[in-house]
Amino acid sequence: MTNRYILFNGKLSQEATFVLPHPNRGFLYGDGLYESMCATGSNIYFFDRHFARLSNGLEALGFEPTTDFSKEKLFRQITQLLNKQRNFTLNRIRLTVWRNPGGKFAPTDNGIMYMALAEPIEGKPFELNHNGMLTDLCTQIGKEPSVFSRFKTLSSINYVLAADWAKRNNLDDAILLNHRGELVESTSSNLFLVFGKTIITPPLSSGCIEGVMRGIVIKIASEVGFEVIDSQPVYPHQINNADEMFLTNGVKGIQWVLGYGRKRFFNTVTKLIASQLLTAN
């Protein structure tokens, strides 16, 4: 795309001439968070939920946002970015936030810097994938629960290595475990299993991201008559007894899984819940 722009600290700059300031604690220490969002035109889907999670993460990591970094101002600035690039169809927005420069490991300034990029993607908002995904358990790379495991931090090396493992094994995604042998999530999504009228998903205590789409799907599933269990650990052997398996994230919505190892799944319930996403709030 020509005329790509970057939103940096509230101002728009052309991508071709933009220079990221140094020193940068996001680059040096992974000291920050990010959000991935979906937008069409000026409609940023579930922006309130994304901003709430980001705010909670910033507080947990000791950042000190100012009034310049408000929900209303950020929404307006990202909308301006989309309009400037004439991105009026489907877009993936990546919002990255990192701590102000200063100090080594111990920061001297807990203020924030931020950057947003918008990338056009194909398809319709939260369109269910036509071809089911293939996935399997990645035992070499795991993820551990912590006080910040529920947030999207810039320290993502476990996802990078697990995604690379999936690619080398001709899979669409990989499933991660924690040290207790509990299912956590995939490299980019939360995980759900369907058993008749019951749907289960790993709890936050297992180490999964507190996904925006995870919360929305739990709400939808409960409203359409399913019992949703999100407070009990989930283990690999349970996958083999499930009727369906699907993954969720804030950009793609729901993605149905066709295969886990040699196991194959239906997608009837997955389709039902996916059909409700655009009217969710």
C-alpha cells in the first residue's frame, strides 16, 4: 500500500520517513503492552473492551498514563489514521504502548509512549473460516501463569517459537501448556472446547490471555443456552472427547478447528456462536 501512515504519540507521520526514537524501552526490554483490534471504516469493534484491558495492563505494570492517553482521544486518533490512509474496508489495528525512556531495568519515568498501525486484511468482519484449522500440542514451548500473563506484553518469544514449530510441522497453530500440564491457549488465540451443551475454556489462573473475544464468546454462549465453564483447569486428554474445538481473538473473531492431531471435529456450535458476534456488545 502507498501512503501508509503511523500514529505516534497522537501525531500522524508517513511510514516511509518515520524514525522510531531511541532509546526505546519496548525494544530494549520488552517493557510494554499491545492490543490487536479489528475495524471497518471508523468502526473499531469492541474498542471499549480493548481499552479497558489495556488500561488494566498498564496499571498492573506500573505505567502512569496521562489525560492525553484517554479512550476518547485514542479512538479519535486511530480513526484519523484510518481516514488518512483511506482504509475504509477491513483492517487490523496494532496498538503498541511502551514506557518512557530512562534507566536500565529499573525505569526512571513511568509515562507512556504509543504507536498504532493499520493494515488492510481480506474478508468480512469476524467471518468464520471456510477451511478448518489444523493444530496440535507443542510440548517444547509453554507459558506460565503470572500476575501479567493475562495481558498482551511485548515479551512474546514463547508465541514466536511455538508458531514457528507449528509452521515447520505444517500446522495452522499450536496449543501451549503450563508447567502443571494444563492447556493455556494457542499462539494467538484463546481456546474453547464443546461437549454437547457445555463449553469449557482454560481459566486465567492457567496463564491464558484475558482475551476480549474470549469474554464476548462466554457471554454469547451463555445467552444462547450453553453452560460455560471458565474456572477449572483443562487438560489435553479432554480435547479427544470434545465435539468441537474453536479459537478466538479480537481480529479474526472465531476460527473453527478441524483437526487436533488425528482427532477431527464438527463446527455446528461454532457456527452458531460466530453468527452472533457482530451484534454482541
